[in-house]
Amino acid sequence: MATDPGVVFSKFHEVNELADAIVKKAGALEADLQEFYKGVQQYCEQADGQMNDSFQQKLGNWNERMTDLKTTLHSAGQTVGAGNDDLQNTDQNLSKLFH
């Protein structure tokens, strides 16, 4: 069977799994970045002077970027899931027209 570029094909359960995977990977990435952050923090606490001062200055920026990344990835996963649910509902409603 040839693939028609004008036909949309979706396996709803696979899209939902993808959405869940995005959210899970976001959590894992957040945990990895927190672990990295703690390592840098420990290193800087042992250092004197400018290194520790510089780290403290960058701390606010780090926290802001972490929040942005977490929000973006979680939103992406939720949006994929919600879009898939909407598409599935529309597909079901349209299929009722032919029964």
C-alpha cells in the first residue's frame, strides 16, 4: 500500500505514550541538572573568593533557566497529550457520521 501524503494516520495510544515520555524525560533531565548543580555548588563552596562569589551571582540565573526549561518540557508533553485527545475525540465524532 502506497503512502498518500494527503492522509493523516495516527495511533492515539502511541502519541499518548510519547506525551508521557516527554514529561518523564523532563523530570529525569531536571534531576540530572540538579545533581550537576549540587556538584558545582560543592566545588565552589570549597573555593575561596571570586569563584564562590561568581557562583552566587549566577545562582539566580540558573534557577530561572531551570524553571523555564521545566515549564517548557512539561507544557510540551501536556500539549501533545491534549492535542492527541482532541484529535481522537474529533475522529470519533466524525466516524459517527458514517455509522
